[in-house]
Amino acid sequence: MTEKLACAAIWMAGPELWRVQLFMVASPSFFIYSKNMIIDTHSHLNFKVYDEDRAEVIARSQREGIVCIDVGVDYDTSKKAVELAEKYNNIFASIGLHPTESEEFNKNKYLELVKSKRVVAVGEIGLDYFRNKDKERQKEIFIKQLELAEELNLPVIIHCRNAHEDVIEILENYKLNGVVHCFTGNLDDMQEYLKLNFYIGINGIILKQNLDEVIKQCPLNKILTETDCPFLGKEKRNEPGFVKEVIKKIAQIKKCSFEEVASATFQNAKNLFKI
């Protein structure tokens, strides 16, 4: 069987005409893209909260035409993200050590994970001065992972909380691109990241915090949509499908259509992650 026969896409008419049902026939690494797909560039389907019904959650995302970048926060969740990406053709993986995790960074273990062609980024990495006050250790691990990304020529997924000044100062030393996940900074912070050729990650936080001016002034071709599921949803446990609510809110703020935002942000993700 050729790879072109590995997946079949069935269009499903709906009120938004934006749903695609994907069926994996043989090769999970082959993927049929359509302009009508939606991107969730930051999910944590690798977390234990999905253990009992993960397959059903992923099936729902496939029926809704949603592609996910599943993001690790330590070695075990990074390994799980890679396993999911190799099993499901609408999932790609990012590997990294989150700044609030106590685990020591072992470069060789992460290099083993990168052998998978489904790994498209290094992250979730960065600095968090809200939950972790050990700034020097955080910076040391952050820099090691930026060097790994540079070595592998991969984009980075940045976690930043109460630390934009330091994150920006460190990133200025590298020729990397990536996304600032769950952006909650101000307009000046946004402009500094844009100068570094970074994207701005927008998720359900915009339903709780006023980021209207940031979204208005950020070019659409520099925005990525995400959920951060299982966090930041309306329900107790978020899912990739909630990314549609994020797209709707962005469209409302920027006074454009759902389709325009969905199409642009999907293309942005393709450009950044080379998927």
C-alpha cells in the first residue's frame, strides 16, 4: 500500500464547513492536509488525566479536523507525547523539561526521543518566577535546552511567567524561532518577541484575561492557537476541540471570520513546525 492510500479524508458538511474526519489506514506518519483544518499547538494529551479515555478524546479531535502538537513537561511526558505522535496521524510531539519540574535535565535521554521524525519542537521550556523561585537553576536548564534546539535546528515552545525580561534577554543570544505559549505579557513584551521572530501563543486565557490590545496589534501571521488542555477550558478538563472557542474569540477581536483565523493560524503552525 502506498502512503497516499494510508489515510482517507471524508468531508463532513456542517454549519462552519470546517470539519474533516480522518481515518488512519496504515501509516500514522502520513497526513493529508487541507486548508480546512484547525491547529492546537499546545496540548497535553500525554497527561495521566486522559488515561481512561485518551483514545476517545483523540478520536473526537480527529472528527473535528484538529491537528495537535502534544507537549512534554519532563522526560516521561515527552516520551508519551512521542508515543502518541507515532500512533495517531493528527498528533506531533514536542519534548522538553518545564521550569517548575524538579527533574535534572539529561540531554542524552532527550536526544533518544528526537530520533522520532514526529518530534517537531523542543518545549515546554522557559522560566517561571511565580511558582519556582530558584532563578539560577531555571536559567541553567533553559539555556541547555535552547542549545539542544539550536543543535537540532528545531523551534522552541516557551513557558514564561513573571519572567519576560529574562526570557527575552536569554533568547537574544540564540538564532532560534518558536512560540511564547499562553502569552499574558504586555504590548512591549509582544513587540520584543516579534523582533526575535517568535509567534504569540493564544489560548483560553483570553476568555479570563483581557488581551484584546495584544491580539489587535499582533499580526495574524504571528499568532498560534492552542488549548493547553487539560487546563484553561470552560469544563473541568479541557480538550483540543476547545481551540475553536479560542479561534472565535480572536476572530471577534480582530473583526474577521472564523475561517480566516483558522486558516492563517494553521499555516503559521506549518511554517514554524514544518509539519
